[in-house]
Amino acid sequence: MGSRATTYFRGVGGVAVIVMLWVSSTHAQTTGTVRGIVADRNGQPVPGATVSLEALATGGALYETSTDGSGHFEQTGLTPGQYSATADKDVIGGQVFRVLVHPGGSVDVRFVLEPGRTPATWLRAARSSEARVAAFEAGVRASRAGNLEDAIAQFQAVLRLMPACVDCHFNIGVSYGQLGRFEEAEGAFRDALRIRSDYAAAYYGLADIYSRQHRTEEAAAARGEANRIAVSSLAADRARAQDTLDRGIAFLNSDNLEDAVRLFREALETDATLVEPYYWLGLAYEAVGDLDAATRTLSRYLSAAPDGLHGDEARRRLAANNR
């Protein structure tokens, strides 16, 4: 049987995003495992990356491992609970997630490292970071409640501890914009862009405040830049997902079913608009004898692409599975 583990990280504007990751459980075990892959922005594996896991419980243990030649890592013997999972490699970049380890569970994590981008760095688990975690979360709560001055103060407190918090600058810009303090809002969005030049949300923020000031040409330019970045990011995700799918098909053809299933799932996580992985995932599930899962994924493929390249074969397999 399987269950699901939850990975937390920060998205645009500092809002917590939840990603559900598949967990396979073995009741005989009392410890858990975190495994996965570290890749670069082009989907290529990153060997020799350092992966650290620190328990968030008081006095929690710290574990470190590194990726092998194919970019994979695995850390076993983890006491159940929440961990901060960090991957770093020289100038390539770093990424931080929070993961929940269940007894006997295995959490799969995919890190994507990009130069100059270290999302969610305030989620590192060292006790010294607890103040900035608390301040950031207090800022989010204040912003949602409409207490904008308090929200600004909280995000500024995080910046004193971590000046490169790009989402803090963005949230400050949003709050200033809601207060009608456009010059300060513009400054905050520009500060975010100085840290990360491809931060589309900051350009959208600029476009909003420019429009409200009737600075039409500047608003159009900012919105155009935001759209360009967003389209470029989507194209990169699509290319990475297609490459992952191709590698999964190669694994399936060589009867490496475990890696095939893993890569087909990764392709779907990387680009949710890509439907072809559902067909191949259905074939992989058939090969391992999980006909229920095969039926679900093949049906998902047909519902999204009834006239797709594999439509006839998917219908044939579904009919055979349901006999």
C-alpha cells in the first residue's frame, strides 16, 4: 500500500505551496527514507551535489549525503518527522524544501538547481533561522488580514536577517502598492529584480502600480517583460519535461520499470500540461502488474487527448484491463 508525503516550499509572494509526493510504506520499518535526484535547469543530472537533511524537531539530527554520477541520492534511517532538505552545488545554485517523513515511508524529492536562484532559503532548519521563519509567516498573516504596515515591518525584519529574500521585497512592494505609496512600492519591486532579474512577479507588480498611476507605456513595458519571462519559464519546463519523458521511455524499453515510473511522474510534475506521460505511465503500471493504476492513468490520458497519438492503443489496453 502507499500513502502521500507533503513537501512545503515558498511560491510567488511567499505563499506556502504544497506538493504531494508519493510514499511507499513498509509497516515493518520504523524509520524513513528520503531519495531523489538533483538536476540543473536543463534537466541534466548534477553529480557531486551536497544534499543535507536536518530534523526540524528541537535538537534534531543533521544528515549529509551527495549525489552519484546520475544525480541521484538516498538517505535512509531517518526518524519520522519534518526535515529541511537542501541541495547545493558550487556555482550551480541551491534549493530548499521541507519534507515529511513517515515511518517506513520513502519521500521522493526532485531538486532543480539554477545559478543565482536559491528559493525558500528562509526554510533552512538551523535554529538560528527560526526568527526569520516566524517573521516571514507573521508578515504573510498580517498581509492576509489587511494589516499592511505590520506586514511591511515583518518582511523588513526578515530582510535584516537575510538581505537576499526576494519574496520579502516583493511582498513589501505589494503592501506599499495597496497603501498607495507607489514610489516605495516601485523601489521594493526594483530591489527584488536586482536580486533576481527573471522574477516575473516583480514585473507584474510594477505593471500594476504603473497602470494605477496612468503611466501607460511603462506599465505595458513591465507587463511585456513579465510575460516574456513567464513564457520562457514555461518553455523551459516543457523542454525539461519532454527530456524526462524520453528518458523514462528508454528505461521502460530496457525493462527498468522502477526508474521508468519515477521519470514519468517527474515529467508530469515538471509540466502539468503535458499529457503524453500518462499514457507511458499506464504502460509502466501494466508492466509491474498494477492494473488499477494503469486504468487510472490511461483513462486520464484519453480524457485529455481522446484523439491523441496513442488514443487507439490506450482504448485497446483499457478494454483488455477491464475484462
